[in-house]
Amino acid sequence: MNGSAPVIVWFRDDLRLCDHPALHAGARAGMEANRPLICLYIVDEESAGLRRLGAAARWWLAQSLRALDGELSSFGQRLILRRGSAPETLAALVAETGAALVYWNRRYDAAGNAVDQRAIDALKARGVAGGTFPGNLLIEPDRLTAKATGPIRVFTPFWRRVLAAGDPRHPLAKPVRLPPPLPIAGEEVRDLNLEPTTPDWSGGLRAAWTPGERTARARLASFLDGCVRGYAANRDRPDIKATSFLSAHLRFGEISPVEVFHAARLAADTRRAPVRDIDKFLSEIGWREFSGHLLHHWPDMATRNLQSRFDAFPWRNDPPALKAWQRGRTGYPLVDAGMRQLWQTGWMHNRVRMVAASFLVKHLLIDWRAGEQWFWDTLVDADAANNPASWQWVAGCGADAAPYFRIFNPVLQGEKFDPKGDYVRTFVPELADLPDTFIHKPWLAPSAILAQANVALGENYPAPIVEHDAARRRALAAFAAIKA
Ligand SMILES: Cc1cc2nc3c(=O)[nH]c(=O)nc-3n(C[C@H](O)[C@H](O)[C@H](O)COP(=O)(O)OP(=O)(O)OC[C@H]3O[C@@H](n4cnc5c(N)ncnc54)[C@H](O)[C@@H]3O)c2cc1C
């Protein structure tokens, strides 16, 4: 093997320098044998089976690639961007540079795995070793699968097993030095067709987010120093900033779940944060883990009901209702606020995601896959595991799902979790002057109060597109049909 042959580190959903096993190994191999290092990202929209990113996630990816390039530049390194089928692109880069080692962190979805296997084969055919390392889960799925019973389908025993397996590996520090880069060509982020141009609708996303490892780490630190206190009680309140806002950072691997896990544990152990709140926060990281494992075992989770009895569910085809939901014009203020928060900022509070998703599936009887696809396109944290798993959970057809007959009442949910209506007022400004009593049910307000608040139902804000009790009865009847 040529002593100065470069090492390639292939970045994927792990756009960071800290706790990056492949980069760690690549840096060491380079420093020890005096090899240059190529830090590579491939935009692969050609390999079969990979789900094309939605528009909001594409925007995030573009910013995150720039941020990673910025971090690398402080080590005298740079991120090389290429486009094409990953196995072919890697093989071509090896031919171009004479690289002798290629390292990456594993992914656990079947389509991604298949691409990686083809990459390994393509490299082997050229006599190049591909080294792979643990990826963005706490525990690799095959380590947890009970041989006799198969994958665990219920969250509580799943999480118990993860915790019983012992703390995840210790996070790796950021490399102290990196080998020098190789002067090779790469594309510019702006040419990758990731960002909207005509029109550029990303202003709301830019105002809300700063992608990149630096922000991810700062967010984690400030969360653990601050609003993690009270997280268990407040995490359901969309009107206060009580959660970590780490989802998109975790989605793109700007911070690793292993690092989040250890930092949270340390905060509890050193009494910086209450154990109860940390445990609750970690169990949410556990739901992320659970979803990742489900996707590993059920690769078509985004399109196929995990419970096959739902294959016969009588979904309605109702494009105007779907559009009203997407645009935040259902007439239910909490649902509309959530859908508009999503449209404006690329994110929605978890409680409101549950209520809005339930409204689509149960009040409107529209197939959960239509909602999943809309979230996929509009969420900055759109995740191939969390999104379909959560949609199936809400729809009642998932693993360990909410029972179908539990149907959220959007008015009561609003009154409970947004008691003063601050969240609704932020995203549905046309209702801002309504008194708290009617903010979640404007159709019940006397006409004088509506007039005083400048609300004209059916004109500047819709009347409810379905009536709650009738919708509830219809949903239960539809469910009874498949149960029978
Ligand atoms: C219909 C629906 C769709 C969803 N789609 C996504 C998605 O595409 N991507 C995504 O990351 N999350 C999704 N979630 C889960 C959850 O809403 C978000 O992870 C959470 O709101 C992100 O905010 P946070 O980072 O402040 O969360 P925190 O409360 O601070 O939680 C910490 C982390 O735990 C993970 N997490 C929290 N709740 C869940 C959950 N229910 N399932 C899986 N992981 C969770 C996330 O990585 C999150 O960043 C969805 C939930 C629903 C109901």
C-alpha cells in the first residue's frame, strides 16, 4: 500500500467533528502514515431506494454542509462535495486520487445499507479497504434484537433493554489535528440544487435556525443549564420554550445521540438538573432510538401500515380538506397555529404535531401517508424513521401506537396546553384580539365579541371544517369497520 495514499472520510447524516468515529479513525490513519485526508459528502439522488429529502430538510442540509466546511477550515481542511450515485462516485474518487482507505459511520435503514454494501463491493474491486463504524443510534439494532422473539415492538421494554445494555460507548473528542487536504475539485453548495431560488421561501427558516455543529452544541449546553428544569411538566406546552430544539441537529448528525445521552446523564449526576426531568428527556431520545430500530426492521414503514388490519381502513379522498389542513385553515386554532408554525419555521411543537396529525387522520379521515409526506416536505427535522413512526403512532396503526379510539379534542388540547392562547396568537394573528375564553373556539364567541376582535368567521378566519363530535363518531365507525 502506498504510504502517502489518501484516506477518505465519507460524511453522511453525521455532519460534525466531535464524536465522529470514522473521522477519528481517518485522522489517526492519516497522521500516523502521513496520508492526506479527503473529507467527502456525496449528494446521492440516483441510488435506488434512498428517499429524496423534502424541501425544508434540503435547505437545512445546505447550511449544515457550509457549517461543516467552516469547522473543517479551522483545521486547514475542507469538505469536498460531489454529486451522483455514492458507490460510483466513491470509486471514481479512488481512481482519481489513489486513495487507499475509505471510512464512514454506518446507517441502519435498508436502502442506505444496500448503497453502503455496493460501495464496499466497488471499493473491494479496486483493492481498497472500506472501514465502517457505529452510526447515529445509541445501540446498533442487531445488538438488541432478541433471537427468539425478533425485534421489540413496544417502547417501554425496548427502552428498558437499551438502558440495561449499559451506557452507550463514551463519546470521542474532536480531533486535535487533521491531516492536510488534497487539492481536488468539488462542487459549491449553491450548485447542489438544495436551496430554493425562485421564489426563495426560506426567510422563515433562516430567521428561526442556525444549522451546524456549533449551534447544536450550544443548544444542548444551554438546554441542560436552563429549561431542562421542568421539562417533564412543560414539554407539552407549545406556548413556552421548554424543549431542546435539537431535533434537526440530531437528524443531520450535527451532534451525536451518544453525546447527548452522556451530557444529560452528567447533568443529573452532578445535580445540575433534576433526575426526573433528565429521565424524561432521555426517554424522548429513547423514542428516537425506537423509531430508528423500527425502520431498520420495517424498511417500508413510510408507506406500509405496521398493523396490517389498517390496510382495509376506509380513508377518504378529500383534496380541499387536505389543503385546508396544510394551509392552517381548518377553523381549529390549535391545529391551524401548528400547521402555520410548520410552514413558517419548518418545525412544530411535539404536542401540536400530535393534535394536528390526529386531526388529519381522525377528524378528516385522510390517510396518514398524505400527512407524513407533507411533514416530510416541510419539516427541517424530517426524519426517515421518526416521521413515519410518529405518524403511524398517531394513526393507531404503528408499533406500540396510541389506540385509535383515543381522539384528541383540539379545543380541550388547546385549553390545556396553551391556556392563555399565546401560541395561537403568535401563529394565527387574525385571532389575536379574541379573549382567552374563546381563543380556542372562536365559533362559540358571541357576535359582539367577534366583531370587537375583528374576527369574521368564514371571511378572515374559517369556521370549523368539521364538527368535532360528528367527526369523532365517524372516525369510531370507520375503525369499528376494520375491527370487525
Ligand atoms: C406526527 C409527528 C411527526 C414527527 N416527525 C418527526 C420528524 O420527522 N423528525 C423528528 O426528529 N421528530 C419527529 N417527531 C417527534 C417530535 O415531535 C420531535 O422530535 C420534537 O418535537 C422535536 O423537538 P425538540 O428537539 O425540542 O424535542 P425534545 O422534547 O427536546 O426531545 C429531544 C429529542 O428527542 C427526539 N424525540 C422527541 N420526541 C420524539 C418522538 N415522539 N419520536 C421520536 N423522537 C423524538 C428528537 O430527536 C428530539 O430532538 C414527530 C412527531 C409527530 C407526532
